[in-house]
Amino acid sequence: MTALERYHRKIAEAATQDMILNMGPQHPSTHGVLRLELITDGEIVKEVIPHAGYLHRCFDKHAENLTYQQTIPFTDRLDYLSSMNNSHIWVMGVERMLGIDKDIPKRVEYIRVLMCELNRIASHLISIGTYGIDIGAFTPFLWCFRDREHIMGMLEWASGSRMLYNYIWIGGLFFDLPVGFEERCREFVEYFKPKMTELNELLTNNQIFISRTANVGVLPMDVAINYGCSGPMLRGSGLKWDLRRIDNYSVYGELDFEVPIGTGAMGTTGDCWDRNKVRVDEIGESLKIIEQCLDRLQKELKRTPEFDPRAKLPRRLAPKAQDYYMRGECSKGELGFYFIADPTGKSEIPFRVKARGPSFNNLSVISEISKGVMIADLIAIVGSIDFVLGELDR
């Protein structure tokens, strides 16, 4: 065999072999320190293997060495883009274990929901804006961060922090709302509604964006359920499952809002476009919830001099010996905390804590929905999942 023949043979063998590519852990399109190992055949992705473990946050063990109240700043750092929702679910679980959940003042409950929905909008704006820039649309990214800045300013005004709030406490709140907060919040709602219409025209209904996301990364409903997906990932596949409606926790049962789901309007139900559209529609529903909370706070639950946002609690926050699971709807799906209280019923430190973050389950399905796609389409799929490594890598 001549040298030229050996060369051509090597080329032919190489053409039949798979290539392994590493996307991350510092790749900008992975939305965090996540490594995706790709097995490719040319430009076609045959397999995606996600590798987590670059943060080592150890939330569960932190919670088992601190009191229930001291753990709240650590819950803020799970999904750090939706901190209010994290702490809300944590404190509701502790309050139910203590048996004081029925004693929380209505004004406190409505303020909690108001803050959580503002934070949900801020989280979705980051998801939509960064998703646009993944696809190649730069202007929506700037618009989303411009409008998110108004929310960050309001949350900082109320809590003193822009991102990690430590605002929702067991039994109440750290502070009552600042004077004039309700009026400023209503001004933001009126300002923001037409901005969402503009964003839809610029991105959601843009033909280039539709071409890049429709019929890409299709997640069938049964696969989503089997993998434990939740939030917009599950609702994008057509299942109307929202824990705010299913469990009616806090005061959500008293509020009027819809649960958006994927309809396949631009392609197959459960594709990347559907997941993004569910988040866009959820922003509109969150605005409805915010308006209803403001109505109640300004008309029926007005601030009074005797109102104490820090309700009187038992001297020791030591629940009776019990196992308890508390779940709630964060911006990315079901966040749950499984508590095992101290067996003696005397300690303020839980015996065991297990956090169930939605990002872990939502990301786990990526291998199923990425087989046979182009590498460029994998970027669109990763962006449509909207995960945060702070809760994935607990």
C-alpha cells in the first residue's frame, strides 16, 4: 500500500469516527459553570452528557448546621435570580412545622406574594433577554435588563439588597413596605405593560427567532413528567401544572390568574419557542397578581401604626419531631424542602434537610431532547431550559 493510499484510508476512517467536544464549563452559552460533553458526528449531536459539580455549595449540610432562621440567607443563594421565592417556600415550611402558619397577618402574606411575583418577572426577563442574545438578537437583551433594573430598584428599596434579600422571615418580614412603595409599584406596572408588547413584536414573533426555536428541542409531555420536569419546561409541553394553583399556598387561592401552557402555535408543542412563550405569558399573569395585591394592600390591608411585620414567635423555633416536605412554584419550577426536625423536639437546628431544585431535573432531560440536532440548535435548547447552577449544584 502506497503512502497516498494509506493517507486516503486514514481520512476515510476518520470520517466514520465520532468526535467528542467539550462545551464549558466556562462557555458563555451554558449559563453558568456547566460542562456539556458532546458526542458529535460532524455537526450533528449524537449524545449530550452534562457534568455538574463545579460550585460545591453544600446547601443541605449548611442548613443542618444552622438554625431555621439563619439558613434564610443561604436559600437566597440557591436560584439567586429568584431569591424571594426561595425564602418564601422555606419559611412557609418552617411555619407549618411550628403550627403558626394560620397566624401570619394577611398584610404580610400579600406583601410576600407581591415581592415573589416581582422577583419572578425579573427572573423571566433575564431568561428571555439572555435567550435572545444566544440566538443572536442583541436589542431584546438590553431592553429586558433595562426593565429589570426598575424591579431591582424597588426590591432594594424594600429590603436593602439588590439580589440576595433576606427579607421574608419566619413569622413575618424583616421590614414593612416603605412609604410610597405601592404607588411606585403601580407606576411600574403601567409603564411595563406596553414594553412587553414591544418585546413580543421584536423577539417572540420575530420570524428569525421562530425559525431558530420552533420544532427544536421538542419535549413530549410524558418525557417531561417521567424526568420530573416542572415550571415552564413542563407547562411548555402542554400540561397545566402550577403549584400556585394546585396547592393554593399563601394567598394564591384568593387571586385570579391563568396558567399559560405551550400550544404549538409556531410548531410542535413542547419546543423551544413554546417554553420561551410560556415565560413571556407568565410575566403578564404576574402583573395581574401584582395589581390584585396592590389593590388589597391599598384598600383593605392598609399599613397601621400597630402593624408589626415581625410577628411574635415562640421563644425557640424548635418544631416537634416530624418529617415535612414543603414545595412551591419558583420561576424555574418546583422548589421543595424536605425537613427532618430534631428528634428531641428541642433543637432549633434541623436534623436533616434536603432541597429539591427544579434546575436539576429540568437539565437532566437535555440528553433526550438533543439527539440528532445541530450543534447550533443545542445552544437554543440549553437557553430554553433556563437553569441556574446555584440550585443545580447545591
